[in-house]
Amino acid sequence: MKIKIIDAHAHLWLKQDAEVNGLKIQTLDNGRSLFMGEVRQMLPPFMIDGRNTAEIFLSNMDYAQVSAAVITQEYIDGLQNDYLWEVQQKYSNRFLCCGMVDARKPDYFEHAKNLIEQGFKAIKIPAERLIETHKQTFLTSSKMMKMFKLMEEKNILLSIDLAEGDTQVAEMGEVISEYPDLRIAIGHFGMVNRPNWQKQIKLARYKNVMIESGGITWLFNDEFYPFKGAVLAIKEAASLVGIEKLMWGSDYPRTITAITYRMSYDFVLKSALLSEYEKRLFLGENAARFYCLNDLVELPYIKNMSE
């Protein structure tokens, strides 16, 4: 089956230096990071300098025959706007890079305005991180709604990850209703396998909302490859909103400490539970349409030495 595959959720950074809820995230060595009080294997151990660069990812993409990727952001990595703007200019045919504002700080509207003027076509909000121990920034606050209005007017896409379950679903529904032409990609497949995850999926019943599966192999990590539970979740989500509303995402590089990059979609490609039509839409065609990605590269299959 001929598919030009698109990854709708991946990350790049030169160095992690961030704080969430008063807890530090910092790059160490050998692919490890200090992560909220403990050391975690953030990258594969051969990435010894902690640099998660576009060039390393492109090598993975070429090997796995992934034509393009959407580079999203997260507060745990720190703001990577300067680096991602360089990446966007250098590899415009392979990446769509999201700018990110820190909505926990008071000047985020001005920052969003600057990023849009700079040329970013998408902005990321890790909304689950806006629920802090002593404070919560609501998606329906006046300043946030002002930013969403500007994004709708300028045709800037919103990439957003929501807190588990239906915690932020009502807020998100209000945003969607107020700005029906704002294109929205909801990440982490609605935090699938957490209680009430289907309520996030149902937001894609609105015309300009899509769901991407970044992190789905992490969420089903306990069952591991071939992630039959994840395939069944994709089938359930498709029954709720239609396969045309769902997109594959890897959450690279976090997930490839456990599996290879190719494995992060191969479980879909090889599943007997999905039709060729469903696979084609989920792995590429939906994302190409939604993100307006044209002239996608065609990548040859390269045999492994072990074959």
C-alpha cells in the first residue's frame, strides 16, 4: 500500500531547561534528564549530548519513510521557538513547526502576536500544564479568548493537549463554539485509556477540530507492541467521529526510548483490524489535508543489514 506518512506530533530541542509546578526539567548526559525530582531516560542513550535535533529526526524519518512531521512543543522542554524557527526555514518541505507561548505568564498574548508576525503558522498550548497546584489559567479567560480570536483571524492553527478526561472539555467546547473557523488539533488521542477520554474525542465532531495520536504508544506502553489496545481505541474513536477526523502522531523522541520510530506507526500498518482505507487516512491523508501539506517527498524503503 502506497502511503505518504505524516507525523502529526513530534518534538525537537537543543536543550531542556524548564520548570513545571515548581519542579525542574534539565538536560543531563547520555540521553537522560532531570525530570521533576528524578532522573529519566528522555532520549535513547546513544544521543549522549541531549541534543534532539532536526537532523537526527530527519534521519529517523527517512529510514521510517515518514514524509513530513508537525513539530509541537511542551513546557517540560522549555520554549524552543528560536530553534524551531531556524528548522522551519531550513527544512520547510519536511516540517511544520509550532511556536509556543507560556500562558502561565502575563505577557503571553503579546508573545503570541509576535510569533504570528514572525511567520509561525501554528501555536501550541500544553493546556494540561495550566492546571497548577496554586493556580489555574482557564482556556476561556478573556486574554486567552483574545489570542484565539487573533489566531482565527490570521488562520493560525492551534495545537493543544488537554488534561485527562473531561477536565477541560467544557472550556474547549466554549472556545470552539466562539471561534468556529479556528483550526484545532487535540493531542495525545484525548488521553486515551484514561476515564472519560471519549469526551475529548467527541470534540472532533466540530468541523475544524481534529484528533492526533501523539503519545498513544506511551499510553499503551504496558501492553507493548503490537499495541492491540491502541488499535481498538482508534477503532472506537473512528466510530465516534469518523476516521477522517483522526491523525497519527508519534510523540518522538520520548516514545523511542522503548520502541523504534518505525514501530510507532507499524502497529497500525500491520493491523488486520483496520482497512487499507482507514490506514491511508489515519497515517497521512487526513494530516496532509488539515495541515495543508503539499509536495510531500516520496521515500524509498532501505533494507536493513539483518534482512
